Amino acid sequence: MAAARSKTALVLTGGGIMGAAYEIGAVTALDHLFARGFSSRRFDIYLGISAGSVIAALLASRIPAEGLFSAVCSNRRSVFNWQRHDIYQPDWRVLFRTLGELPRKLLQVRRNYRQNRWVFNPRDLPHLLFEQFPAGVFSLEPMQRYLCRAFSAEGVCDDFAGLKSELYIPAYDLDRGTRVVFGSPEHRNLHICQAITASCAIPLFFRPYAIDGHSYVDGSSGLITHLDIAIERGARLIVLVNPRVPFDNDPERACLPVLSSGRCGSVADLGILFVWEQTQRIEAREKLRLDLGYYRQKHPDVDIVVIEPGSDEALLFFQGPMSSLARTQVMHHGYALTLAELRENYQRLADTFARHGIATTTTHLDAPPPEGDPLLEKSGPGMR
């Protein structure tokens, strides 16, 4: 007899715009694994963290992953396929106003020191200057306006209560230092586009996003997977898509090109931004390992399937975040990598999904991507 259908969850972690592009490719490939009766639009729970919250919200609204894939391939305007000016708009008025008010603010600081009889230490000056500037380079207001308009124009559900599936989007309250789960009963009285914006507030890059007097930052600031949300709500089969893994720069197997010299080099040779990105990926990997070990031991009845690229996938490390060509390449790459892994690990995956009442098939595991694949198919150790 076929097993009864378990409660299922699809978890999409953060990784910026390129990470979301990889997730579209991976989920499109994943749909080829399922037999009729189930797809990426039929999970019971969707959990989206940071940039993954955009894709999770669209899938929870029953938008097919293949449709997102085609929209990016053809460079059609869509909720995900935004342009640079839709998101990144420096707030020059705030910057110029801050610079203009800087002398007055410093005089106020001087008066405060004198009134309180504090002794000024020159080493305090950098800290005092940082206090006068905004808490991030970009404002998230353009992103919030764009998402809300796009959701309305394209008929995407913007109300947690209007979804047929459960959708959860975590972020962190900056002042309280606590996690807030948008979509939970106590935090669902807001637009989904607002929750997405709050979860995407990457510290330093974006200013914290304010909702009802609270400032929120990126949902990846603390936990990476937030698997406890899905488990506590009854999920017994979890598919986790994680695009952010550190690059393995083994000089015997890879060449990391340094543009200024044209030679192979170390991550440190690429400068501060790449060092920061690599350290963030290392931290994400270690947190993911700890999470998986903990939840698999504490909840042995819960199956967690992880889809992620291999550590040798340099393409996902070097892409400009707003390049439409790069997004298309990363998305195709994610599709090809995932499809190869599904074929290689089919029997184990089929057994896992069968335990939860979901039928699989090999019929479409050689299918080309919706709009053709410009990249050579490549396999990597990305699924476990």
C-alpha cells in the first residue's frame, strides 16, 4: 500500500540575487523528479529566508518554477527579473542632508561633552562620525514599492491569509535581537511584500527596514535554515535548497583568476569584498552542518533533503549581482547541476519521497531547460 502523504516543506535560504537565480533553476529541475500529483507548487509549507523569500512567496502563490525560469531567460519584466534601478537607488537626499548637517551635529556633540564634563578622546572621533551617517548604503523603500506594485500587477497573492499553503518569512528585530516569523499567527497582519523586504535587509548594505516602529534585518543574520519553523508546524519531509557554499580554491584543481595580474591566486588576492563573501559562505556552511546534525538527531522521523552546488562551482562566486546575463547563466547552471544530481541519486531520493506518499519518475530527468541551456551540463557533489 502506498504511504500516506506527509506534511511537506520547501525551504529556500538566502544568497542574494544570484542565490535566488540558482534556486529557480534547482526547483525547476526538481519538478522533473515528481510524478503527476505533486510539484514545487504543492508543498504544504514554504519557508523563505532573505532573497529566498521572494521565490518562496511566488511558489506559495502557485506560480510554476518553470514560468519564473522562462521569464528570466527571455528577460521579461517579472517579480523576480527586476532591473538595477528597481532595487538599488542611492538616497542622495539623505546623504547630502547628512553631510550638510554634520558640522551642526558635531557642535552639538561638543556641547554635550562640555555640559556633562566628559573628556574628549581623539580615538572616539571615528565612532562619533559613524553615528551621524545612515545605518546602510541603500534604502529598502524602492524594493518594497517595486515588490508591492509587481505583486499587484501580476496577480500574486500579497496576503498571508489568502494563500492555500503556509508561508513563513523570518527576519530579526534589530533592537530586541530576536527572531520574528512573518506569516505566523501573531505576525501575519502585513503585506507579504513587506515581510520579504524585511527579510532582505542585509546589514551595512541595506538600512534596517521599519515596520510598526520596529527595525528588521536580514533573516540570515542568525540562523541559516530556520528548520525549526517547518518542523514545529508538522513537516515530516523537508526539501532545503541552499545556494551559498564556500568556494574550494584548491590550486591543484582550480585556478582563481586575479584580474589585475591575470594569474591564479588566493581569495585574499581578490580584495576585501571577495574575502567578506567567502567568510560569509564559510559561516553559512558551518551553521548548516550544525543544523542538519541537530535536527536529524532530534527528529529522526523527519527527512531532510538538501540541494546545493558543489564547492568547486566558481560560477556562483564571481557573478555581478545585477547582471541579467549572469543571472541567466547561474539559473541554467543550477538547473543542470540539480538535474544531474537527481539522476545520480534517484533511487535514494525515490525511496525518501515514497516514505511520505510522493511518487517520483525518471521520465523527465533528461529534459532540457524551458528555454534551452547555454551551459554544458556539469555534475557536482551537491546533494546529500
